[in-house]
Amino acid sequence: MIFTEDTQPDASALESALKNDPAISHVAVVHCETTTGIINPIEVYGKIVKKYKRTYIVDAMSSFGAYPVDLKACGIDYLISSSNKCIEGVPGFSFVLARRESLMVTRGFARTLSLDLLAQWEGLEGDGQFRFTPPTHAILAFRQALLELEQEGGVSARGARYYENYQITLSAMQTMGFKPYLNESLRGYIITSFYYPDHPNFHFKEFYERLSEKGHVIYPGKLTHADCFRIGHIGRLAASDVASLMAAVAETLNEMNISMPEKVEE
Ligand SMILES: *Cc1c(COP(=O)(O)O)cnc(C)c1O
């Protein structure tokens, strides 16, 4: 089954697939699909996965730390994330939150030596050691990042800051005439995709480089069928940083002689 990039995978299709095909043993979903910025309803899928007693894997790379996740209510067996997104650590390692019973039955499953999650867990439980050289500096930075997350007020406060970054971005971008790619109900507050403006002077590379010269780095789009770029809302960014990015976008449009209709209605 294929679902287009601007839609959430259909829960009833998941249910009939699990009902009709006992060979499906695992279901994996991306919580915030960073290509578009879509947020997928992991609890809705999780209830179905558990109803049919399959294993549920959630890629929460770009959501964990900024979206609340109820592991139990979602029925998650494995949640995967990393040090360098919403936790705001430095890049260096990923981590898995696993339901212990699910992990214990995987003995012998690993097809590589180094990516043997159970062996790594047992190593840490046994003598507290990593099996290979640990990224010590990234782990210390992660500890500090967790303290700062706590100081900020935890996941809800961090999510609220990102949500504000998203709101400021969206409203300023729409005022300048940009149109978001996703319908409002599907959009998260991690990253937002915007269509290229329909203007002969718009060339993404030039737009990107002019913003970069002003100290602002945005993301190219990666969509299959739509020309888009992306603006991220996560990281050590405050409302003032976002306002300064929006001013730089306006200045860049000016420099490139791009004028758009005042406001595009959704
Ligand atoms: C960023 C991201 C990844 C890759 O994470 P790295 O830290 O770059 O290795 C994978 N999945 C999603 C959904 C992401 O946002």
C-alpha cells in the first residue's frame, strides 16, 4: 500500500492488512516525517497493532523531547530517537526505548555484530560498559542537554517554544505570500515545508545562498512531486531568532525582485 507524501497512512488500511496477513510481524511508523513535517497519529496505529498482537516500532527521531509520547497508551515496543534533535544534544548516538519483554525475545535476531541491541543492553546492565568505544563527549553533552530540557520545563515547555517558532514562521511566511505544503491538520511544529513561490525570479539555490550569507540556513525540499523547501523550528531557537529569519526572507525576496500576492488563503 502506498500513501502519498501529503497524507497520513490510513489506519483502516493498516487494520485490514494486519487482519488479512498473519505474516506481518512488525509495524513501523515515523512519528514526525521530516521530509514534509507531517505528524502521524502513533496512538491510533498503536492500538490497532496491539489489537492484532504485532510488534510496534516508532521512529521518533525528530519528535522525541518536543511531543509527548505515552509509550503505554501507544503500545510502543521500540521507540527510536537520537541525541541531536529535540533533546538538543550534539550529534553522536541514537537510543532506543524498548519494552523489555519485546527485547528479550530477540536473542539471535541481529544480523550484524555491532547493531545487536539486546547484546548492547545486556552489556550495559552487566558491567555498565559499551561494547565498543563509547562517544563519551556526546554522552556528556546529552546529559547537559537533558538538564537543560528539565530546566526549560520539560517536554511540554520545549514543545510550546517550538510551536511558537512554527506559528511565527507560518504567519510571516503566509503574509509574504508563501503557501505551506501540508493541510493545517497534518502539520507538526518540528519543520514546515513551503512551496516555491510561483515567480520567474525564484531560484532556490540563490534564495538559499542569500539567506545563508545573512546567517540563516534553511533546508532544501526532498519531496517526490512538489517543489518545496523547508524551515525547521527546533534547536536552540527563540522567537527573536525566528523573527530575524523572517526579516532575512523578506529582504532576500526584495533583493531577488520577487513580489507575491499579499496573503495566500489556505
Ligand atoms: C533526522 C532524522 C533521521 C536521521 O537522524 P540523524 O540524526 O540525522 O542520523 C531519521 N528519521 C527522521 C524522522 C529524522 O527526522
